[in-house]
Amino acid sequence: MSSEKHSTKQSQQPDWKFEFEKHWKAFCRKSADYFLSRKEPLSLPKIGGIACGGLLLIWLASGVYIIDEGNRGVITRFGAYSETTQPGPHWHLPMPIEKVAIVNVEQQRFIEVGYRDTGRGSKATTIPQESLMLTTDENIVNVRLAVQYQINNAGDYLFNVKHNEATLKQLTESVERAVIGANNMDYVLTEGRSEIVAQIKRDIQAAMDDYKAGIIIASVNLQDAQPPEEVQGAFEDAIRAREDKQRLINEAEAYSNEIIPKARGAASRLLLEAEAYEAEKVAKAKGETERFEQLLAEYEKAPAITRKRLYLEAKEKLFSSTNKVIVDAGQSAPQLYMPLQNPASHQETSKSPEAQITGEPAAIDKNNGQKTAGNALRPSRSRP
């Protein structure tokens, strides 16, 4: 699209010239026809008047000018600023009354601070007087800066500031030294580059606006920022040490992020288990207390029956976990024993509370199958 605009811009200028030349030739032809058509000779005063008129027309025609796209015309009248004209054909009072200065306001202009670029593929030349700067921690850094700017007001650019480019360069160097001097060396060389560039741009633009220089700062580029060559090796060692430090910090933070959630989870789990254990013990204690109170009330009503029931429940609880088989030897009838693999499980299905026996029993050892004889006691069937 820019190429189309450029071609259109180039085609407009020959058209205006062609139109001007066409009208000028028509005027000359008509003038020649007029003088040739007259048969009587012209007198000297008439010839002088015609010559003066022709010179006046030529002088007035010299005030015609054309402003190309992207340019601005600054009109001065007797040396003083008069107005600024836009692109297109214009006319001004010819010299020496008025003059026109054409200024390109779309051209990108550059200044270099701290170096000079030859532009032929060779390495840029460092200017130590401009590049070496002192930081707030009293270290010296080598800074290269490039500033890109445009003209936004042609009248201010021509009349408010003399030697605009030199002024901008000196101002840039001054602002750069102030910003670099307000920060330490590590910040300038590492993470502070973008912030430093932005601050330099703001300060330069503010100063140029105060000067009313008609310049707008398009961009500020920090081409390079390094310590001097004499301490380059030591600085690289310091950078490697800083990177190792940051790497170890990152590893420690990663380990911390991994182990701390686990520890917190384990602590939370232990707290929940402790709370559950507490609730269980409290509930069990309350249940035992209520059971004891109910048992006490029953015991107060019928002590003998309650005592007998407690005795039977205790024996049932005791014998349920033993590996002995208890048989009732109170009768004189012979007792038969079948060595089962798990007689306790069969005993649980066939046993009833009325089958409980008291006294010193005769037991059968399940491990070796030998029968241990005891004194046969009669079952306790007395009622209290």
C-alpha cells in the first residue's frame, strides 16, 4: 500500500508541471499572435511597458511551488515565520518578500550516542567520551544508545531551536547519564534495561517539549550495555556466580514447594486422626458411663440376678477368644470329641447362653489333641 502511495505521489508532481508549462506556452503563443497581428510598429514606451508586464508575470509566476506528500512548506515573510502549508500546489509572494522552506516530516532520523556505525558491515566504533558512564554504586559501564525521532511541527523545528540534531544529541547524553547514575550496575546490565530505556525516552520527550523543538521521539534503543573491557572477565565470573545462585535458589524453592504440601497434608491427616480418636474415646466413655448407670439402676432393683448375668457375660466374653473347647462333664454319660479344624466357629453357631457352665472345667488342648482332665463340676443352675 505504501508503494502505491509512493507511485501516486511521484505521478502528481509531473502533472502539475505539465499543466503549468501548457498554460505558459498557450500564453506565449497568444501574446506572439497578438503582436504579429498588429501592422503598425510599436513605440519604445509600449515596448518597455510590455517588457515590464512580462517580467512582472514571470516574477509572480516564480511564487508557484508544489509540496510533495510527507513534506510541509514553511513560509517566511521578510524572514519572519508566516505560515505552514500542506502538500499540494501553492503560491506565495515571490522573493524577496516571501520564501518557502520545505521540511520532510515523515523521514525517520537517527542519532547515535556512544558509538558510530559505518554501515558497511564493519564493527561499530565506540566513542569512550560518550559511552562510559558512572552508576550509583560507583561502577563504570559502557552504554551505546540509538534515538529515532521525527519532526511533528516544521515551524517549531526551524525557528525555535538552532542546531536541532546537536541539541538533541547533547540532551540525550545528559538524560542518559542522569538515569544510569541513579541505578546500580547490576540493574543496568540485567533486568533494568527496558525500564531505563522507557525513562530516558520520557525525559528526552519532556525536555524537547519544553524547548518547543517540534520533535517527537519515536524510539530509544539500548544497543549495548557492558562493563569496560579491562574488567570483562571478572564481570563474566560474577554473572556466572549470580546464575548459579539463582539456580540453587530455584532448586530450593522447588524442593520446598514439593515437601511443604506433603508435610502439611501429613499434619492435617494426624490432626484429623487425633480428632477422630478423641471423638471415639469420648463417645465410648459416655456410652460406658450410660451403660454403667443403667446397670447400676438394674443392680439396685435385683442385685443377685444382675450379678449372675454379669458373671455369665464375663465368661462368655472370656471363652469366646480362647482356643480351648469346653464341654459339660457334669453328667455321667460318656463324652464324644471330634477333632475339628476350627471348632470355635461351629461352637458359636450351636452355643446358647443356657449352655454356659461354671466351675473348673475339663478342657481339650486343640494344639496337640491331648485331653486335660479336670475335676468335673456341676453346672450352676441355682437361682439367686
